[in-house]
Amino acid sequence: MKKYLLLILLASFVFLWCAKNDLSTIDVTTITDLPGLQNAVTQLSAWLNEWMASTEAIQNLVEQLQLKYVDFIATIGDADQTIEDQFALIQDMFDKQSITSYTLPLRAKKLWMTLPQWMNLDKTLSQRTTLHDSWYNSTVLVYTWDYATAMQQAQVIAEKAHLSVSKNFEQAQALAKIGNIAYISGLDIGNLSKWIVYINHELLDTNIDNLLSVSVDQNGILTIETTNYKTN
């Protein structure tokens, strides 16, 4: 009898612990200020030290919290380094467990970079790269659907993030149209006129830390790339 009571008691503790650490207890819609957001991020960070639930569920929650944070700082005009450090620690946990983040980094969200709607993420082509103790960070997200949707979504993303069509790319398109070039870094020149590339920099720019781009090829593949070079 004591053995059965012990098993029941243990099961009760497990149930209560899981209930306490249920991701659904963090309701992003009820967060109305930065202190409330910091509490939620702190709570999530504490859970991750001991428990990894569904990776996708955690990443979705981090995504919602980061978007809420971006909205807050856009209103008050100041970033909160403590919260950003907590987000960075969560990302470090993912990196240490080789868990790929199929979402935009916070630095890109703060520049109003967004993800496309109605398109499928290709996880085999998407990737995140970190080198030299976070000195270099690059995130590449690849989406597929039809060509018209990809072009429309690329324009929406570019307008919100204040990206412009690459001048270097426009020159390549112009040369391709008159037949003056036959090869550009492996691109299919015959279909180059169907491509679009939006960027916040040009090829030789050296005075920008966060490089953003969104492009669409002739097959309707939309690629978002964000790269950060830390200078300090």
C-alpha cells in the first residue's frame, strides 16, 4: 500500500510541475508593459534551464514575445538591454543544442523586417550561422509558393523594412536585357528579368552593421537574409 501511495504522490508532483511549467500559462495578449514582458521572458528562460518542451512551441512563444517587445520599444523609443540579453540567452540555449531558429533574429525585427504570409518555409534550405563567439551572425530563411504571391510578399516586406531594389542588381538586369552579359555568379541570366532583390545596403557598403535583403527568383522562391557583423 505504501508503495502505491508513493507512486500516486510522485505522479501528483509531476502533474503539478508540468502544469506550472505549461507554456500556455504565458499569455502574450495580456502583457501590457515592459515589466510584464520581462517577467514572461524571465519565466520562460528559467523553464528552459531544466525543461525543453516542444521546440516549435517554444520558438513560437519567443517569436510572439519579441514582436511584443518591438512594439513596446517603438512606442517608448528606448530599448531594454536586460530583456534583449535574456532573449540572447534563450538563443544561446538553442544554439548549444543545435536547434535551428526558423525565425528572424531580434535585431532584424527591430528594423521592421517581417516574414511572408501564405508561403511554406523550406527548412532544408534555411539556416542560421554563428561564428567567432557571435561576432558574425547570419540567418537565411527560404520560402516557397507561387511566383505572384512571392513577388507580392517581397514588396510588402521591403516596404515595411524600408528596403530598396538593389542598384547593382538593376544594372545586371539592364545588361542582361541587351545581351551584354552571359554569366553572373551562376545565375540564370535568361530569367534574370523575373528576379527581384530588395536590400538596405549595396555590395561595397562598409558602414552598416545589420545587412538585410529579400529576394525572389524566377521560380517564386523567396529568400530572406539578415547578417550582422559586431564591431565591438
